[in-house]
Amino acid sequence: MRHYDLIVAGTGFASTFFLYKYLQKAPANAKVLVLERGHLYPHADRLRDLRGEKSGLSKLNPNHGETFVNKNPDKHWPFTVGFGGSSNCWYGCTPRFLPSDFRMKSKYGVAEDWPIQYDELEPYYSEAEHLMNISGPEDTPFPRNSKYPLPPHSFSTVDKVLHKAYGNQWISQPTARASRAVGKRNPCCVSASCSVCPVSAKFTIENSEMIVYTDPRVEMSYGSLVTYLELEQTQAKKIYFTKDGKDTAFSADVFALGTNAIFNASILLNSGDAHPLTGKGLGEQFGFDAVVHLKDMENVGGSTWVTANGYMLYDGDHRKNFAACLMESNNAPYVRLESGKWRHLATFRMIFEDLPQEENQVARGEDRNKPEVSFNKPSDYTLRGVRNLKEKLPSLLSVLPVEDIRYLEPYKTEAHILGTTRMHADSRKGVLDKNLLHHIYRNLFVLGSGSFTTFTPNNPTLTLSALSLHAADKSF
Amino acid sequence: MKRRKFLTIAGIGGVVAALASFRFITNPFENVAKGIIKSELDYLKLDEEGLDRFVADYSKLKDRNYKLTMKGYSLFGINSEKSGKVHQLVSAYLLSSDFFQNKMDEGRTIRYVGLYDPYLRPCAHPFSHAQYA
């Protein structure tokens, strides 16, 4: 049986940033195996398919919907299978969390505190932002010890008014949609089709210049579906996977699961993970659009898809009672169908934090490779936050010439999968410790946003990438 | 109500319902879409031939369920105020035309230039920094 120093499952953000740091610290003769369920479906071929030119590769990887059983069809859990994981479908929003997001229990008496705090993560936030060449502003509501690598995107006319009124509570959104050409990426030109960026402005694992998967110490195995781990007392011993219809097992000193919060949990459950919280607490944010008609004011000039983030209803003592809301100023090419008022409107996406609820979960399915995913509804804490927003928004937007505000139906997803292997300092209250090591199996890392202790309103990718850098830096 | 009057009203109602159903089934989506766009933008001058090409191109992107839904909306007079799908259709037409290139000049005839598709024509957002520096 082949033996490795490290075996990693998955090639998305969580695995890539973990490996990046690990390889900086590992000896020249380290042996690493990466198991990727899918294959590389290059960006150029994705574009070809979207133009209708048929690359022949569109069926290379399974559609995400075929890979699990969704018990609630009104709730969606999108992701991308294949090399680079969901870097191939994310929209590139990278705000940091606020320091208080990590202290929900001690500050607001809600849910639990994270075992890691903002100050400890700050250098890794900075490193992740530099690796992704994030565009962002000088002044932000969260503290930073370094500047963003790229200048901020341009505000729209509406954002300028809101920024003037609210200062660093209304900022140019920190984003991995480049504001200038950098490396293999072009500047964003507001195509607003970010899942597959038409001009390759968005950071992906494929266009990154992080030398990870071509490092001579790393052996890649594509088409390798991890099924379970052999767990023995406090250690993971072997990893089992299926490739070309054949089951194979390899051993390693250390394992890292970096698939996603559905499949990391599923692999652990298939392995007989003894922790009672594994798979429990699945969740994400809750969001909807507010469409605001403006009198005699054009909303123009923004240089990316989401031009700004608003924090006016985010942090404060209200979080003792109801959820924080992060606002996004959405600059898609919306049109108002009224003579002379074609762009007299603004669309804001309102994104609310949620709390983990144990009945929302990933469980073993009849087919061990197709986990069952159950989600009931957002918490009352979140829905109270929605009511607060609807009360406060007219006053907050009174700096604009508002004609009317209309709320659209909630989205079926915010496209994030969180919380199935949550971190906690107390091994009874969480599956992982602050270094993403399993509390029971001490050579097993479980990476990614499944580790999130609570579900802040922010997009998770930057934070999960920083957590991977931190975990590898502190552990090797 | 006398029996004869009731039967007359019921008969007329039946004929109207049958005609509406017949029209619902036989009227092609392209005609329905064209009708919706013309009704929503009745204060603008639209190039008829270009509008025909737009609805033909747009129709190729849409499935049967979408087309049936839009036929239903048309039958019951549901407009862009009440339906996101209707709003999206009319917006797609305008974005696929020269209307925004001509700075929303409502006096000019609007001509179709090709489906608004960021994969065929990236960087074409009519309200972005490129147009409004």
C-alpha cells in the first residue's frame, strides 16, 4: 500500500490555500497526494460552451445536483465539481468578517464564540487577499494591517451619495474581480455573469499563480471519489476512494478533507465519525433584493457587478435580538421600463446572518456517495432581522430621492454551504479545533466553511481561505 | 333567470373560453412575445423586422414551460409591473437593441443589434463606468 506524508481531498479554495502554506513549510522530499473527484474543465472551454461552440467537455464533471439528495427542493445548494471546485462558479465577493463576528456568544449572548479570533486571523486574511489580488478601498469597517493589492472599484452615482452619508459603513466592495489587469486576469468590465467570467477578471484556482498542483512533491489523481476514511481511536489511518470503477486505499501521516461542507461531512459519516455533531447545523445566509425607484437620479458609473457593501444594519447591540444585515449594491444591467427613467433605480441585495440549527443537516444516504441534505428554514433570529430591515430601510435611504421600495421574493440560495463540522474550543460543542483539526482524530484536518461556528452575513471564501493558511501554518 | 337566458349566457361563455383556449394553444410564442414588447413599449418606435429577429433568437433560448407561462401572462394581461419574467423579456429586448448606444433617445427607431449575451459581447453593460466615466 502506498504511503504519503499528506493526502488531500479536493482542489477548491480550502485545499489549495492549505496546500500552499503546507508546501512552503514541508521538506523537499515530502510526498503529497491530491484526490480530485472531477477533472480540469478549462475556463477557455467553459467559455466555448457558453458561446454555443461545444468544447466536448461540458459533461466531463457531474452536475452538482446529481451528487446528493436534496430533501427540500425549495432550498438550493449550488457548487461546482471538478478541478478548482467552486472557484469556477463563485462571484468573487471577499469582505472580511468583523471582529465581533467571532464573539457572538460573549458579545451578544447568541450561539457560540469561534475558537479563533479576528486578531489571530488578520495576517492570514492579508496573505489570502494578496494571493487573490483583491481590489478594495483604504477605509473599511474591519481593521487591516495591510493595503489591498489592487485599487477599489468605482462607485456608481448612488453609491457615492451613500458613501458620503455613511462613510466607511458604505464601501467599495472588496472583491476578487480585478479592478486592473493583474497576472493572467483582465480588469472586470461589468459583464455581471461572474460564475464563468467572460473576460477572466475573477480569481480562480485555475488562473491563480499559486504553484501548488504542479509542485514536484504533489501527485494528482483525477476522477478519484473519496468514500471514507479508516478511523482508529485518535487517528485516521487510510483513505478509501473509487477511481475508474476500482476501490483503492492509501495510508498517510496526515489527511485533509477539502471537498465542501456537504461532502466533508458525508465522508466523515461514512467513516463512522464518533462526534455527535458531525453533519449537524448545515446552513447559510438568507437574502433578497430591494428594488428602489429613484426620482430624477440615474444610477450609473459602477465598474463591477457588486459595487458596494453597506454595514449600517450589520453590527451593534441589536444582534442580541436579531440578525446582522450586510447590503450589496447590485450593478447588474437592470432597466426601469418607464419613459425617461430607464436607470432611475437601484437594486440592493440584503443578506442576513443565520444561526446553526441541528435539524438542518447532512446525513448518510442509501447510496453512500449521495448524502441526504435536509434544511427546514432560516431561524427566527434571522427573520426578526428581516423585519428590522423593512422598518429601517426607508429612513436609511432618505439621503436618496426614493420614489418607492419594493422587496422581491427571497433567493433560494446565497450559494454558500456552512456549518456541518463546526469549530469550537470545547470538544463537546464542536467537531474541530481552531486549527481545523478534528477534536477526536488528531491527524485529520477538515477544511472549508463547514468549520464556521456561526454564519455571519459575509461571503465565506476569503475567511475559509485564511483559515486554511492559518491551520497549515500553525500545524507544520 | 329563465332557463333559455341561462343557456344563452353559458353558451356564449363556453364559446369565448373555447376561442381563448384555441388562441392560447395555437398562437406561437414569438407572436406573444412580440405583442408583449409592443404593448410595454407602445410609446417607442420599434423596427418591426428587427423585433421579429429578436423574438426568434430569444425563443431558441427558452423552454416549453417558459413559453407556456408567457402565453398565460399575455392571455391574462399580466404586465412587467406584476411579473419579473415579462420585465426580463422587455429588458432583454432593449439591451439587445441600439437604444442605449443612442443614449436612450426615445425619438429614434429602435433597431435590434443581436442578443444581449456577455459571452458573445462582453463589456456591453450600458450603465457601467465605461459609458459614464
